[in-house]
Amino acid sequence: MPAAPEVRATVAPAAPRDLSAPQRALRKLGLARDIDLALHLPMRYEDETRLDRLTDAHDGDVVQVQGTVTDCRVEYRPRRQLVARLVDDEGEAVVLRFLNFYGSQQKAYAAGKRLRVRGELRGGFLGREMVHPRVVPADAPLPHALTPVYSTSAQLPQAYLRKAIVSALARVSLHEVLPPAVVPPGLPSLREAVTFLHHPPPGTTLATLDDRSHPAWQRLKFDELLAQQLSQQAAQQERAKLRAPALSATRGGLHERFLAALPFALTPAQHRVAEEIAADLARGQPMHRLLQGDVGSGKTVVAALAAAIAIDAGWQCALMAPTEILAEQHWHKLVQWLQPLGVQVAWLTGSRKGRERRKHLAAVESGRAGLVIGTHAVIQHDVVFARLGLAIVDEQHRFGVAQRLALREKFVEQDRPSPAMGRGGLGAGVMPSAGHGAQPHLLMMSATPIPRTLAMTYYADLAVSTIDELPPGRTPVVTKLFAEDKRDAVIARIRDEVAAGKQVYWVCPLVEESEALELRDATATHQQLSAALPGRMVGLLHGRMSGAEKAAVMSLFTDGTMQVMVATTVIEVGVDVPNASLMVIEHAERFGLAQLHQLRGRVGRGAVASVCVLLYTPPLSTAAKDRLRAMAETTDGFEIARRDLAIRGPGEFMGARQSGEALLRFADLVADGALIDVARSAAGRLLREQPQAAMAQVERWLASRSDYARA
Ligand code: ADP
Ligand code: MG
């Protein structure tokens, strides 16, 4: 949830009930205001400005020709259709087919009529033909500009949208809000750019429009990036005004006693990031920091240190994890670490109900519990913190976009006037600060590093700490790729591993949208392995099990009673069993790269040499090949993230698919890196020197997209 940059601007008014269907469809696409329509730019263009000659055209070409109808009739074989024959002025003929048609069309296309038709030419049995060409009378004037094609929805016909845009363009004021010095040289005015892109004159090179390198596109991208940078930097300035409890670490305090009791010494990298965090906590402003470090780099200890500082200063700390299994692991570990030092740890998960839950809730509410661990149940509305000073979110990228927004909103719910301070801004841009109390500090943790361009654009006001080394004594995991037909050899390998006293994970394939199928496969594999490994304990862990059942299986595996664990992807995050030395991932081609890397991180946690076997089923798509190759070639999480970004592109990388909304409409984080730099420094200058212009720019671009970059 890094840095949800808040866009503080008016939200489009709710749609009145008496709108027509296309009007409602417009609203749904976020096209409520004239400016939104003006900025809804074409996806591509069609050239209808000239007429083609059939003699010059090839099959497969989209052409526009005109001529005279020589014949028009309804045919019944192979199915009912209207068939007309059109002969152009040079005597070349083309057959027009209409599979669905009205009686009126039969009249309009009668023999002798002069028509202009546009469509794709195909070689047919009776010569060339066009299926469902677009038809207008031959004397209609030719358009003067390329015809824009807009992205739209089923309820919104292209023609309706075009008209709506033309009339919006006539009304809208596209006056420059930016001082000329801010706009990079050589770019047209906004009005020129927008007008040009909606109606490029004939003769415009389509290539520069398609690849968006044309100066008109550059201007639009610049303005978009600038608006986004402005809203980010404004949010950052707002946040700088907020207050948080100053949590300073004291000599000989809880965190030092904790460090002294740890069975290992911190790595230099852990030391460094712990100090960065401690410095933030000691300031009276809310920390907003991402702690990134590869799988197994030891983020939990760092989180515990931060918690110790907060608790010692008399505040509460909440630690949230995306799954119950992970929450439980944290609970065990932190109870083990902190309870002996006198800290009471509460535990809240969705599956904890009744008296037990009430007991923990009471400990949170009274402030007796210094540390509260759980899933997002930690921020449900019945949870009231006495004095929340620090919120830590583990594996933050694992929380879905919707969940991230919910987390954030639930924290806002706690924003109520009370002498205590159960309030805060989780992943928030700017929380309403009603002038009382303060915000908690926020620490997010992730094993999926954010590439630089993304960090610059979306997380501008997020401080980042990076653990760039693993604890000593780890042997890198060796990754091997095997096709599914080597399954028996893999099972033999498991037998050896188990005989040597090691433990094994077998991860079953992801079955898209079918938990039932997923379970069936996992059960079958469980049976197969149980049969192949007589006398050994093979367990099964899947998503349909209750929290208690999962916990029971996990603890058998953790204490070494169980040698092999077959699991669906529920084990994905954070599970820590150092004696596990082999991981098999079945149908590895179905997993995402980040997910594979996370899974692989479950082994290689101790000093034993570990192996990760990726079983795949050919044929592989290009992207799947790229993913598997990346896994075999590197164990570096940062390199994996770079490759992932390259394979998937930024939108998908960020989960925009999930939210159904592109992050940026025009600019591309990878291709437009240079423009991002320009926009970023321009934003800083504009905010300082002409805040009015800055606000006008944000209003123009982001007003109807208030969720623009929040998640
Ligand atoms: P992650 O960053 O993936 O969350 P963890 O915090 O789970 O990693 O740490 C992985 C393992 O490494 C744990 O067993 C943890 O106790 C251990 N560990 C962490 N820091 C050190 C260290 N400095 N030296 C040795 N072991 C460490
Ligand atoms: Mg972890």
C-alpha cells in the first residue's frame, strides 16, 4: 500500500436518475465533465479522408470505395443474408454481405444506388467481398480529418461518444493553466494538442500517433505526469504538517534488552534500516516508510525492534499480516521474543471468535496489550486501540487493492475525538486531521521491491529502507527446471531428502477460479506422495481448511514430525521452517514471477543447501518461458522484480488489472522515464512559486478520478 497519494479534489456529482443509457455509460467511464471528455483521447484512427481504388487494393486491406449497386437480393444459403454487388467507376466489382439487416437497408442498397462503403476486403468464392461494410451515400462529403476511434463500452456507441466529445470540445475551456516556462520547449499548447489528437488533419503520419511520440502526445503525457506529481508532492507537504507521537529509544530500553536477548547479531543492513526507522519514530511527524528486503533477509526482527521502541515509549503497536498462517507465525515469534521482557501480546484474526476474541479486544482497548498481531481483523471496526503509536503492515503487496483501501478507511473510522488516540492513516495520503491527537507511524514491509520509476511516480513521499544482504550462513537455493514427465525422478529425490532428515514442500498448482479443482489436484498429489513414501508423514494444507486445521498441520511440519507438506499456495508468505531443504512447485508455469520467488524463499532458510524444483508442463508461452528462465538464472529478489516489470509492464505489475483502472492514461512509466524526471522537478517549482496554477492543473486532470492512485 505504499504511499497512496491522495488526490484531494472534488468528486464528480452522483449521476441523476433520469439519464439516458448512453449518458449513464459516459458517467461510468468517468466522462462526466466536458474536460473529461476532451481528455478522452482516441485509441487509434481510421483514415476516411480519401477514396481507394479496388484495382490497387489487396485482400485484407481496409478500404473505402464508392460505386453503383448493380444487384441486391436476399439469399437464404448458407443462411439468410442481404447480398449486394457494387461496381466502382473503373468497372471493378465487390460483393457486400449483410448477415443481419433491416428491410430499410434492402431499399437503400437497391440496384442503381450510388454508395460509399468501407470495410475489409476478402477474397470470396464469387470474387472479392466485404462483410458488414460501413455504408454511406456516395455524395456524402469526405471528412477532413482522420476519424478517431475511442475506447468505449457496450452501452455507449462509438458515434454517440464522438458527438459527445465534439460538443464537449466546443464548450470546454482549455486555456493554459501552466506558465510557459514550465512546459518543455517544442510542445504545443494544450488546446492545440487536444484538438489535434481528436482530429488529426489528413496527411498526419499515423506512426507518430500510434507510438505516441508526436509532440501533441508528449504534451498530454507531460500534463498528466505533472498533475500526478503535483498531487503527490502536495500530499507530501500536507503530511509533513501532521503530528505523531515522538517515540524515542532510550538507553537501556526495551529494544536494547530485546537485542541483547536475541540468539544472533543483526546484520549491518538490519542495523542500518533499524536506525533509519528509529530516527523517523523519534520525530513528531508520522513515519511513512517502506522496508524492503528479499525473502529471508530478516525483516521481522527489524519490525520487532520498532515495536519495542513504540511500546517502551508507552504506545501500542499493531502488526498486520495478509494471512492467518503468517499472522500466527509472527505471534509465536514475537511472543517468544517480547513476552519474557514483559510485553503483553494480543492476537486478532478473523477465525478467532467469542470469549477469546473479547479477551484480546479488551486488552487492546485498555492498553494492556502493547503489541497487537493479526490479519486485517486488527483494523475491524470493533477494535479500538487505547494508544496506537505504530502500525506495521507485513507483506503489504499481498493485500489486494480493495483490501488496501479498506485497511486505510478502517483506520480513518478510528478517527474519533477521544482522549486516547485510536486513529491514524494507514497507507493514507492525507488523513483528516481534526486538530486533536496525532497519527500513528506507519511501517510497511515487502519482499517485492518497487522499481525506481514506479517509486518515483507513485511513491514520491514514501521513504524507503532496504535490507540488501541476507543473514550469514545461508546457502543460495539452487533452482532446477523439470518437465512434468520427470515427476518420478523428482519423487525419488524427495525420498532421499527425507531419508537425510530434511523436510520438503510440494506446492500444488494454482487452478484459476476453481478452488474445487485445486483441492482435487492437491488431494491426488497428497495420495501419490503418501503411497510413494511409506512410513513418512505427508500432510496436506489447503485454502478450504479452517484456521485451526491449518495451524495444526503447520505445527506438525514446524516441529519436524511431518516430513512432507503438500500445499496449495496458502504457504506462500512468510512461513519459516529452516529444516525444509527442498521445494517442488508443480505447474510452475502458472505462477507469477513474484509468487514463484516468494515460494522459493520458503527454503534455504537455514545453513543446509537447498533446492527448488520447478515442474512445468509444455508447451510454454513466451512469458512463462521468460519467468522460468528468470527463476533459474537469479535468486536476487531485486533482479526478479526488474524482470517481472519487463515481462508484465507497469500497469499489471502494480495490480492495476485488479482495480480495473490504468494507473496512467497516456504516459508510460517505462518508456517515458525522461519525461517523469522533467515533470517531477517542474512540479516542485510550480508548487513553490505558483500554487494556484498547480491546483488548477490537478483539478483539471484528476478531479473525476479521485481514486486515481490511492491504492
Ligand atoms: P523476511 O525478511 O523474509 O520476513 P524473516 O524475518 O522471516 O525474513 O527472517 C528469516 C529468518 O532469518 C528467521 O528465522 C530469522 O529469525 C532469521 N534471522 C533474521 N535476522 C538474522 C540475523 N541477523 N542472523 C541470523 N538469522 C537471522
Ligand atoms: Mg517476512
